[in-house]
Amino acid sequence: MNQIGVASAERDAQEKPGMGDQPQHGLRILLILSALLAFASVSTDLYLPAMPIMATSLHASDGVLALTVSGYLAGFSGGQLFWGPFSDRFGRRLPIAIGCLLFIAGAAGCALATTGTAMVCWRVVQALGACANVVLARAMVRDLYEGRHAAQKMSTLMTIMAVAPLAGPTVGGQILHLFSWQAIFWTLVLFGSLTLASLMLLPETLPPEQRSPTSMRDIAHRYGVLLRTPKFLAYIATGGFFYAGTFAYIAGSPFAYIAYHHVDPQWYGALFGAGVVGLMVTNQLNARLLNRYDIDQLLMAGGLLSAVAGSVIAIATWKDWGGLPLLIAGCFVFVTATGFVLANALTGALNCLPKFAGTASALSGALQYGAGMLGAALVAKFANGTPWPMGLVVGVCSLGCLLSAACVLRTTHKN
């Protein structure tokens, strides 16, 4: 049986407890895995308020500073393709330790950088380390849990890690106010060092007998197997379309709210934060509902919710129908749909081929972050002075998310 994504009652009864279910390990592992997953957002959110000052200090243009974000995303997306297979051979702890060291080196390099080009290069190094922690934290969840239990844990972790994008810009702004932009990166060095030290408390979740040799041919074979697995592709497409819509929202909402609808920047932060709080609520709701429904059913519900919200956003931005209130409502509902889409899509993808959990986590992360970059790029490409490009991209991607979730259910019924 090469696909176990459907969490039926019989399979749930056979789920392994894993080390994470032991009381002495549960909370400790949860906190460490949350810290590892937080590397994805804290690496960027913390220094966003400092970008204008950094541009002046480094004598760099705004375009060069923008490359510190896109370069990071490129390194984060591509690096995952290496770390997943590497961990399937050597276990999870060693790659995470190496990733932490790379992250620390990259953050220190950013703090010491004197040119914009050097900053971009060190950001790529930082991303290569951060992505190891994120992709392997997801794989460790799959090592420890199965079926709907894994989705419940993933929802809990995503709720905790949502604190990073919620608080990151505020914390970064306070560090900048009290010290300097370099202090923000030294803070990231401290964060990476503390996480590295915490690995002493994290058990290895992939025993030697479950590891597999990893040559370039093996890696290519595993990726080929995954890309020929219809249900895996359906899960990835569901999450990928949603990522694309989310990054389109992130790229377009500042202009839509602040420049077009003249929302005060402070209120924009509140609107953005409200969406993050909403997704934290739906993540916890998803974890509870998994006691009654399976992963695919809740994924379909999330796809439907995102499609409705995306359609509202498209209507609100097409000819300004409904004005700002309708746009705010649509964006809020779209972001809150995250709680039903991402945890279930990722868990389902990792469940398709458990033996290749690290490789599957790497490929899913790379494809989904790549889709996110494409969504943001499309908003920039079609920019016309109105919020319509954002609404169009979000609307199309949300419909793609719904159709992909329907494909998941279709492949389930075939099996």
C-alpha cells in the first residue's frame, strides 16, 4: 500500500503513538519543532521595518534591498530539495544542526555586511540553513505521528509558529528603535544558537533501520516516484495554489489598503494581524474537527472557503464593488482558510509515501514556495494602479485550490 493519506477509522486505530505522545517528550518536542518551523518567517519579518535604514547605511538601492527578500525565498525553496533526501539517509538531527550553523553564519554575515551585494549573498546562506530546519521539522512530525493525528499536531505547530509573523515586525521595530539594524541580525544569531542548543533535548525520530541510502540516482528516483503519484500531486497542487494566492495577497495588500484605499499604515498592520489571529483560530479548530472528520474532507472545506473568499476579493477589486469593507472581509476569510488548507495538504502529501517523508517534505516545500513566488510576481507583472491584479490572482488561485482539493477526493475514491 503506497498511499495512506486517507485517515479512516481503521487506520486511526493502528496509528503508532510515537515518541511525541510520551508525556515527558510531548511539550518539549512541540516547542522545539515550533521553533524550527518559525525559521521560515522570523528570518524576514524581523528585519522588514529596518529595510529603508539598511538601504541608506549600505548605500544600496531599494531594488537591491528587495533582492534580500527574493534571494532568501529562492534559496529557501531550492535548498529544500537537498535537505529532505539528505535527512532520509542520515537522520533528522544532523541536518538540522548543520542548518542551524548555516543560519547562524548567514545572520552574522548580514550583521557585518557593508554592501548590498554582500547582504544578498549572506541572506541566501541564511535561507539555506533555515529551510533545513523547516523541511525537517515537518518530516519529524510525520516520523512521530500518522493520519489525522499528524494533521492535528501540524495544526498545533502552525498555530504556535503564527506568532512569528504576528509579532516579528513589531519586535524588529523595537530593536531598531533601541539599537540598530545590525542588532536585528545579532538577535537572529542568538535565536539560531538557542535552537541549536535545544537539539540536545530533541530525540532522533528516524531510526537507523528506517534510513535509506541517498545517491544522486536515488534522489532522482524518489522525486520521480513522488511526481508520478497522483494523490501526492493533488495535495501539492492544493497547497501550491493557496500559497500562490497568499503571497499575491501579501504582495498586493499594502498597495490595495494603503495607497488605493488610503488606510493608515498602522491600521494596515492591525488588519494584517487580524488575519493571522484568524488563521490561528482555524488551525486549532481544524485540530479539533479531525476527531470527527478525515483530512481530505477538511481540506475540501478549506478549498471551498478559500474559493468563496477569493471570489469576493476579485469582485471587490474588479470595479470597487463593496469598497473597502468587502475587500477587508474577503481578505480576512481567505487568510483564515489557511488553517484548513495547509496543515491538511502537507500532512496528506507526507502520508502518501511515508518511507520518503524527508524527500516528500522537501519537494512539497520547494514547489509550494515556488508557487508563492510566482503568485507575488504575477501581481507585480500585471500592476495597473488598482488592486485588481491582486484580486485577479487571488481569485484564480483560490479556484485552483478548490479544484485541486476535489482531485484529492477523487483519487481517494478511486483507491
